[in-house]
Amino acid sequence: MLNAVLLFHINGYTIRFSETFLITTQHYFTIEVIKYRIFNKLFE
């Protein structure tokens, strides 16, 4: 799950369609990381 998000983030950063796309990608990545951390804490 996290690997797919990382690949999406890297691809978005490399392609650089526009600043808006980059910002959206980074926000998506940040949200996924936060959800991933919360999920891990719940099931530790």
C-alpha cells in the first residue's frame, strides 16, 4: 500500500505536469502517511 503511494509520489514529482499537480500529489502522500501511522498505532 505504502509502496504504491511512494511510486505515485515519485512519478508525480518526476513528470511535473504542473505545480498544482505536484501540490496535490504531496498532499495525497502526506495524508496516506498519516493514515498509515495511525493504522500501525491502532494495531501495535
